[in-house]
Amino acid sequence: MLKHIGSSWLLTILQIVAMLKLTPFMAERLGTESYGVWLEIVALTGALKLLIAGVPMASVRFLSAALGRKDLDEVRRVVSTCFAMCVGLGALAFSVGGAASVYFTGTFLEKPTVAVLGVGESAALAYWVVVASVAMGFVMRLPYGILEAYHDFHHRNAIMAAELLLRFLLSIGLLMHDASIEVLAFAMIFSQVVEFVVALGIVKLRHPEVHFGLAHYDRTLLRSILGFSLFTLLLNMGAQLAFRADALVIGEFLSDPAAIADYDFGNKFFEYLIALVLGIGMVVMPYATRLRAEGDSSDLGGVFLKYSKMALSLSLCVGLYLLVLGPEFLAWWLQDQYHPRSGVVTQILMLSFFAFLPIRGVALPMLMGLGEPRKPAIAFLGMGVLNVALSVALIGPYGLVGVALGTAIPNVLFAGYVLKLACAEIHVPVTQYLRHVFGRALVGSLVPLGFLAWCKWGLDLQGFVPVFGAGAVMVGVFALTWIFFVYRGDPDYDLPALIRRKL
């Protein structure tokens, strides 16, 4: 399992590197305000992804169960049924996107602070291209569900990395030629089509028993997939409200495209932190499904504790740096586009993500894989609704800080509730979980935290070398602490013992 997780982490690292280069470049070429308009397009069209109704996650679960039973006929029926659902839902998404264009072109683009930018025609074209991209993406993501169910993560991640590189180069090249919003949309849809063609070819080459089409459509199976998908839809709705609606709230209540960009800068890293822990989740979910399908649940508790501790360790390694030196990093990264409120947003959100990330990365996927989606899905939706409500209530008196608090508070509440659900389902006491996962990790984190605090208040951290150097040394301090204290005597990974054996 570790090699699959490592492959997903490498992909996420590539995504972070691309983001670090592309984000300030886009903001500089377009201007912060026009970049904020692009973020509004992404947020508004991102809501259309809710219409996929959880089919991708459902496809992974049902395919994993069929493969666990070695039933290739059911595999074909699952693929055909999911394909039919994706085609229909994609058409629906395009129609809804057309209806939503009335708000975007008739309300948002007509606001004085937006209209003065003179990007209306370019933004309207970009909006329609992104709507088409989202609608087409419903079908185009299905090959990845097939590869995940087969645990073919290396090929999945290689294809996604190639698409990332293509979109990165296209975005930079097109923006150098024409600094307009629509070129970002065209780069997105072109790379998406190429990605789909390659992914489909890999599926046909490596898994010829899978038939990508409607030939094996099963109406009876449709009901089962829909039943599971409805709960994953709630998960998607919760994620959309919790992590994608902030731009809409800011755009509506502050009417300031620059504020949208400033919040996005401060919030930029958390999508990738979630992706890092989901690199664990996308492996443990089908693994849990197969164990349940084979009637063997004895290993679930050990998997839950082992990978939860790994997810927390990863979160602390990155998160402690962002918590203390996030503002300094943003100031170096964004240069003239940096506003101090972005740094405050990063720090507020990071505190809540220490609790949220291990649950989102391990506990929630395991519950989904075990066929227990209802309660966590409803809780995720509740988290998203509370996020929007608190953000709307707090944005007036506190501005972007209020929006950040509106995200942070529900994150912690959700983590506590789902932890209780997962421990009950997997038969691991909450006290055992907290002791194993958080016990030594929280004590050990004081060492790198103290080093970062000394760097922040004892040194002058300005420029690439001091900011990057502090992070590099902190990673070394963190690694030594985790090897010789946090994982010393660990039942799964006793790192000092492993090192002694290697030596």
C-alpha cells in the first residue's frame, strides 16, 4: 500500500510546484482583480460538479467489491452503468451552467468594481468554456475510477502528472501571448481532452476485460449505485460549500475581486494538503471494501491507526511551517500581490486542519469503503452549510478573517463527530486512537514548533534563502524528532529499529 500512497504523494508535490509557479504568474499577467474574476468563474462552475452525484466514488467502491469477488461480468455492468449515468448527468450540468450564466453575466460582471476592469467579454467566453469542461469531465474522470479500483495508481498518477505539465505549459505560453481570462479556460479544456484519450487507452491496454460503453448497462445495478451515490453527493455538496463557496460569499458581500484573490492566496495550500492525505484515503478505501467483501475485518483497526498517524504526521510536517511562517512565505512568493490578510487566513485555517486532515484522509474513506456513508455524508453537508452560514454572519464585522473562522470552526466539529463514528464502526476506542495517533505526535511537535518560533522572532526572514532555509532545517528537525521519539517503539513502523537493521 505504501508504494501506491507514495505515488499519489509525488503527484501532489508536482501539483504544489506547478501552483507555486503558476498562481503568482497568473495574478501578475492578468492583474489581481482580473485574477479574482477567474476565481469567481472557477467557484461558480465548480458547483456544477455536484451534479455528478458521487458516481466516481461509487464506481471505485462497486468495482472494488466486484473485483474482490472476481466477478468480471459485474465489473462490466458497473462500468457501463456508471458511463450512462455520467453522460446523462454531464448533459444536465451543461444545462444548469447555462442557466447560471444569467447570474454571472447579468449580475456579477455588471457590478461597478468588476465592470471597470473591462473583462466582461473575455470572462463570459471563459465561463462557457469552463462549463463545457466540467460537463465533459463527468465522463472523462471515469477511467480513473477504473484504475483506482484495480489499484493501478502508478499509471493513474503518471497520466495526471502529464496532464498537469501540459496544462502548466499551455497556461504560461498562452498568457505570455495573450494575457486574457479565456486562454486559461482553453488551456484547461484542451489538456483535459488529451488526458481522457490517454487514460482511456491505458485502461483498454491494461484491462481489456473492461468495456467502456453502454453495452452492459444494468438498470437494477443503477438503483444500488444511485443509493450509494446520493450519500457521496452529500459529501461533494459539503466539500463545495466548505471549500469552494468562500469566493462566492466574498464576491457577493464585499464586491471586491481583489479580496477574492487575497483569500484564495491564503487558502491556496489546503487543497493540496487535502490531496496529500487523500493519497492515503484513495488506497485505504478500496482496501477496506475488499476486506469486507472477503469477510475479513481483523486488520481494519490496525490499518486505521497506522495510516491515521501517518496522515497526522504529514499534516504536522507541512502545517507547523504554515502556521508560524505562512505569512513570510506568502510575502516572498507573491511579492507585490501579497496582502497581510492572506497570511492571517492561512494561520487560522491551518489550526483547524490539524484536526480535519487525518479524519478526511483516513477515517472518512474507510467508512465509505465499509459501506457506511450515510452519517459522515450528512455530517459533511452540515459542515458545509454551517461554513456558509458562519461566513455570511462574520464577513461583515471581520472581513476575510470572519470567512476563515467560518471555515475553521465547522472543520473541527466535523472531525470530532466522524472520529467517533469511525472508532465505533472499526471497534477502536477513541482513547486508544487519541493516544496512538496524537499522543507522542503533539509532544514531539513542540520541538520543530520552537525552532520555527525562534526563526520568526529571532531572525530577519525576508527573501527566498532565509524563508526556504528555515523550512528545510525545520524538516530536518521534524524528521529527527519523528524518527527517534514519535515512531520509537511504534508497533507498525519502529523507525529506530528499522534504521539499525539497515545499518
